[in-house]
Amino acid sequence: MQPVDTTKPIIVPRPDHNLSRALVDDDALWLMRKLRKAGFKAFLVGGAVRDILLGNEPKDFDIGTDATPSQIKSLFRNCRLIGRRFRLAHVYFRRKGAQDKIIEVSTFRGDRPMEDTSGLKPEDLDLSGNAFGSPAEDAWRRDFTVNAMFYDISDFSIIDHTGGLDDLKKGVIKLIGEPDVRFTEDPVRMLRALEFAVRLDFAIDPGTEAGIKSNATGILAASQARLREEFRHMQQRGIMGPVLRWAHRLGLFSPLFSQAEVTDGVFELLDHYDRGGNDKRNSMEYVYVASLVMPTIVASCPLGPDTGLDTATEAVAGPTTALCSNYQISAHIRHKARELILGCYRLAKGRSYKAKAKFSRKAEFMNSFELLKCWNTINDGEYDEVVQFWDGYLAERDTPQQVQAKRRRPRRRRRPRPASKPTSES
Ligand code: ATP
Ligand code: MG
């Protein structure tokens, strides 16, 4: 465990920093004031302090306090205690016509299990051995120096135990403590370092970067669910390409995605989808799955008119299914990723593809065509001919409006058949 640095924190008084209360969420302010009135410490912690100091809008406002979870719960009616490993409190705020706002309030944590827990209530006890600590201990057990600053509501000062203010000025993501210790303790921090560096356009401290390199395979010990959660954040922010490119340079990529054996083209595909609209990215986990395995699939099964669709189906299934099961990605997303790539194999058949009309009206068609065009650009126009064919096909094909208009046009009345003449026999 980390020895706690006993040097005094840097305290920046209100006139000397730009974190104004006007930039802090009203409910978070209310919460901190209420904790204060009840005699507890109340700090704004983590990402919100970092983001406001950088002039960015925080995603959420987390609060740190010396009140125990049960004390927090008795102060706030709209509060639920969560977490088995670390107990923390979620305080809910109703919002008209929107989802409830949740503010996370956590008791300062330390490193060592508490020797005497007799004063604590059962709801304060958790699997971590209940290591409540001082604000300094709490700061030192956070991940990066820029994520470990506090804003103290009692005097509006910034408290910096780990050198975060300096790193914020320098634009550096620096791990707190010894890389070998901290990355073994929680390997997800390696991915988070890259994520924050890309997101904030920061450098990574050389010691931290070297630590990632030498601990890279340790990422295999991380919880897949937590890694997937980090990937989802990266997708929403449109930074999958640069983060995973960096991960590749540091040896973190292949332990994360052993199914993506061939990486030529992966990062360009990710960049392409990163540039997509925000709403689009939220529901597009499947395009990222497809981007990761596409080059590997194409390397084993040529993307061209002569590849049978049965063969392609099998080739697509292998790495896609393996990646999805590794990260417990749903069958629905797996299916969409497979169809997206398989669509490229259908398109690669060009003129000779029999079900052109039917396929071209399906929703997957345009998505697969987008992927094929992007793959074509990455591969210097290798598929120009087939792309031109489908562009031409689409231009000639009826537009949906034309199809509608045809449907609306009144049917021609059939001329009534002449009444059949009675035959001579009848
Ligand atoms: P975001 O804007 O993405 O929410 P954040 O800094 O708030 O960024 P969170 O994942 O919400 O990040 O975590 C909140 C805080 O908890 C971090 O700022 C950091 O201090 C601490 N933290 C999060 N994950 C870890 C970890 N794996 N190890 C140590 N501290 C962590
Ligand atoms: Mg956060």
C-alpha cells in the first residue's frame, strides 16, 4: 500500500483560483452546505474540480466527506447506500420530465483496514475492511494527481495534496504513487490514464507511461465489466481511435483485444466512427466491435466477389463472437456487428449479387456500405470498382419518395371481362 505523504497540502485561497460557486451544481452546493451545518467536512472532489479549473463543464459532481455512510443517510431522505466493496451514498434529486439527478457522496477513504470499527453501524461496513481515512489519505489513494484535488465549501479554497495543480498547469496525467503497485492494485488505471490524456489533450508523465508499458499484460486481471464501461465512455466521447492507438504503442491493445490479431486499419476505422454524431455514437457499440475485428476477418477470408456467403458468415462469426463473449456484450449487439461486416461481403459481390433490390432496402445496407467505403479509403481504393457500382445502383434505384408516389398512384381499373357466351352444349 502507498505510504501517505505527510508533507502539507498546497491550499489555494479563493481569490487565487477560478473555481467559482456559480460553476458548481446547485444541488451539490446544497448538499455540501447541509453536511457542513451538521458539523462534517464537505469537499467537491475528483473530476468536477479538475474540469472547472480547466474551464470545462463537469459531467458530474462528486462529494467527499468525513460523515460515515449511515450519517449521510440520516441527513438526506432521498439517499441510498450502494456498493459492496466500498460503501457510498447516492443522493437523488427529482427533475421534472427528466431522469433523477444522482450526486455521489463518499466517506474519505484510507488504505489500511480500520483497527477499531466498534463505533460504526452495520450499514457502514463493507468488503473493503472499511478503510475510512483522512482527506489526505483519500487524496493519495485516488488515481491521478489531477483527479485528486478538493474544493472546500467551508472557505472555498482548493486543497491539493498530490501536486495536481502543477500537473494541471503542465498538462500532464501523472499516476499517484508507484506504477508497479498502483497498476497491479487496479489495472484499469492504465486505460484510464490514456483516456484522460486524450480527452484533455494532456501528455502522460514519463514514469507513468513506462509503468503502463511494463505492466501492460496485467490488464488481463482487470474486470471485463469495468473495462467495457471505460470503452463506453470513450465511445461516447469519440476517442476510441486515439486511445486504442496509444494502447497499441504501449502493449496494452493485444491483451485487451486478443481477437483483433491484425491491427492494420483498426485505428482508422475507429477514427471514422469517432467522427460520427454524438447521438449516433451512443447507440453504436456494434460498429466499434465490427471495427476491431474487421481487419482480422478480411485477412483470413478475402473480401471479394468470389467469397461465398456461407464461408464469410463463418469467418465473421469467429472473432466477433469471441470479442463479444469476452466483454459480455449482448447477443443483439453481436448480431448487429456480424451483419454489418457480412453486409460488406454481400456488397463485395457487386453486380453478381442476386438479392440487390431486397438488400438495398434494408437498414443494414447503408451501414455496411459506409463501412465498405471507409475500408476502401483505408486500403487506397482497392474496392473502388465495387463502390462505384453500388453508388451507380443507388442513383438509378427508385428513391423512397418515388416508391411512395408509385404506391399512391390509383390503380388502373381492369376493363370488365366480356360475359362469357353460353356454349351451344348448355
Ligand atoms: P469523468 O468526468 O469521466 O466522470 P472523473 O474524474 O469524475 O471523470 P470518475 O470515473 O467519475 O472520473 O471517478 C471519480 C473520481 O474517483 C476520479 O476523479 C478519481 O479521483 C477517483 N477514481 C476513479 N477511478 C479510480 C481508480 N480506479 N483508482 C483510484 N481512484 C479512482
Ligand atoms: Mg465522474
